[in-house]
Amino acid sequence: MRGIETQVRKMRRRVFMEVAKLAYESKNLIDDMEALPYKIVDYDESVYRESIYRERAIVRERLRLAMGMSLRPENQPVHVTQGLEESNISEKYYEPPLMQVIPSACNSCPENRYEVTNKCMGCVAHPCREVCPRGAISMVNGKSYIDQEKCIRCGKCKSICPYDAISHQVRPCAAACGVGAIKNDEKGRACIDNEKCVSCGQCMVNCPFGAIADKSQIFQLIRAMQAGGKIIAQVAPAFVGQFGPKVTPDMLKTALKELGFADVYETAIGADQGAIAEAEHYVHEVATGKLPFLLTSCCPSWSVLAKKFFPETIDNISNALTPMVATARIIKKEHPDAQVVFIGPCASKKLEASRRTVRSDVDFVITFEELAGMFEAKGILLEEIQAMDELHGATSAGRGYGVAGGVASAIEECIREYYPDVEVNIEHAESLAECKKMLMLAKAGKKNGCLIEGMACPGGCIAGAGTNIPIVQAQKEVKNFKDAAAERLPHPES
């Protein structure tokens, strides 16, 4: 479903736009927020649920999350605007949990179930019955039938069926979660185990019912702009093409200034610093045998995965600043009075920015999807923008960080350029499931001497939960922007 303009994506965008409009235009915040569910669900008969009342109930919870608030408990009389005043400030940070399941939106999808579909031909051979190790399959009315009480979910029946008549039903959010953080509540609905969750957001983008959402800071960001402060944006390397094929990087910078940002930097500048730092780290620590392997640090979900599930690898995580933090420090050194907003594809960057060690550097984090809602709220048509600015400063290496393999490639190039006598071994993993496998191999001593890049999202940052376009298209856009860089590699002294 990535990159497809589904009704779930449209609803998310509409909510972000309406919340941004609240911040820009509202004279009576409580009354206007109360009215929003009726403005968004303004029809008489339900379109997607069994009633408009349920649709509005879901929208209310979406609005709360988009305002930076938590979901309301189902068994307590909490008003939809409760906590609004605490959110009506510019300094509000994300409060855990970041990713939340809206119970009223969850369809209680089956977790792991094999079912016979109407494709069953009732064949004489009946191989599905013959291979079932528990005798769970019988013939009912001339068709195969699976007794769910006996079924052990081995999948042999599905594999052997000549008509592909047996369906394996899984919960999409759980299938997308590589760390097993999706559980069941007492009513069979999905819920998130926050002890396991690494906030990558893949469950959110894979739920066909839009039942999972994350918190947003767009309301607080707009409040900070209205307060008259200097707000400087940094855009992640994956930004290219996210706002339409005709919107160039220079056009986007001009549009962001029109939105109210004082200036715009490439986060790839910080990525350049990181590539140099991690190259040096590898040469002095791994190549000399002091460390068995080195893990990149730029993907926060990858780092949290290592810390939560493989704590013995913590010392192997690079101590280089992430591109987001490195760029924020550059900005604040040049503009001590500024606040910094990171605009990127990533849900887990919100988690990273909420850490105490990062709070002084990064003041706000929003996604490309949320930014699109802000542009819509202000009526800014990006394709009609006349570029008045230039977005530059990063090298080809730093700009490549947005695509899986790009981080390791940049570090490898730096090592080969500046430490030509050092042999470098590169590995990379994308998706949490593959990242776990890679860490297991590293833990077992199978990846000694390697520089290991981990990306929680399949495809890298261009596949993050807050992106707007298909992954393949984004990959092409990043490559073109990368190739257009004035310099190939950063210099060690920079």
C-alpha cells in the first residue's frame, strides 16, 4: 500500500491539515476542535464503518494524537479536548508511547489462520487432507474444511493445494513488525507492547484500517512560529520528490520559507560529518581489532533494536552523532537563538528527539506527510512556487543516506579515499526482521571485521512511515539529487 493514495492516507492528511488550520485560524480552540469530527465526517450515512458515530469516534482519537495528546481510555468519561491546554504550547515534547492503536478503529484481524476459500474444487486427490499432520481437514459439502481447533498453522495444506484455494490470514500490522511488538487485548484487538516496540511505524503504514497512528508536533510547531521565534528547518536526505515530481529542492526551500521558516538546511550535511566520523571509528577500532564489528548509528529504530534485544552489542554502536543531531548542532552554532525542526520520513526520529541528550539540539520533528498537511492548510501550492533560493551544501555521500545501503556505501568510500591501506568489509540489513538476523550473526561472531548498516524500514529512509511517494520513485529521485551534488565526498577537516 506504500505510495498509494488510499482512503486511510487521505484521512490522515485531512486530519493533519485540519489540525494545522486550528493552529493558524482558530479563535475558540475548544469549540473548533469539538466541531472538527462533524466537519470531517459531514455525511449522513457511514462510508467506511457500520455507522457515522464510529467514524466520528475514530476521528476524535486521530485529532487528539495529531495534537500531541494521548488516546482517551475507553472506560472513563474523558472529554475529547481534555489536556488541550497542556498541548497548546510550543515547548511540548512527545510523550511516550509514540505509536498507539485506536481501539475503535481496529478490525480484530486474525493473527494466524488458514482458511479454505471458494477456489476449492473438491478434488479427488484431496492432498491438503493427506498432508495435514493433525487430521484437521475434512470434506464438508464437497469442499475442504479446516477445523481451527485442530489446526497447528503449519501451512502444509496451503503449500500442497493445486488450486491455491487455501488462504493464510495474518494480521498486517503484526506481519510488518519485526520485533513481535503487536499483541492482543482482551477483545482480540491489536495492541502494542511498548517494551518491545522500537517506533519504526511500519505497523502504522501496513494497517488497512488506519487503526494505528503516531503523535504529531505540527500544532506546537505552528505555535512556535506564531510566537515570533526563529525556526530553522533541516530536511532529511529522503525529502527529494516527496512533494511531487515537479517540485525541485530549491522550490521546496522557497516554499518552506513562505510557510514561515527562517532558513532551510540539508540534513545530509550532518550525514557527511557522520560518514567521516564512522570511517575513522572503523579504522581505529575495528580494523585494529579493538572492536569485533561496528554498527551504524543513524537509524534510531536500529539502535534501539540493538540496545533492547542485543544489549551486548551496545559498545559496538558508533558514537558518531546522527545526521539529525549533527545538523542541528551546526544550525545552533550558526544561529544560537534559533529553534530547529527536523523534517523527515521517520516516526522513530520523534523518539530520538525526545531523549534528554537530544532535546537541546532538536526542538521539533515532523514528517513529510505532516508537512504536506501544513502546506495544504496555508493554501501553498508547491508546483506553482517560483524558486528564489538554493538548497546546497552536502556531498553525494551524505545525500545517499536516504536509501538502504547508502550509509555503509558513504562510509566505505570515505575509508577507501582517506585510509587506502585499510581493508573494509561492508554489510547492511533493511527491515527489522533482517536487522535482527544480522545482529544475531554479529553476536555469534559471524560478522567480525564488518561495518554493519541497519535500516528499520525496507528500502531505507525513503520507505519511512511519514513518506508520501512510492519507494521505487523515491529511490530514483534521491539518486538524481545525489548525482547532482557538487562534491562526491566530504573532507575530514569539515
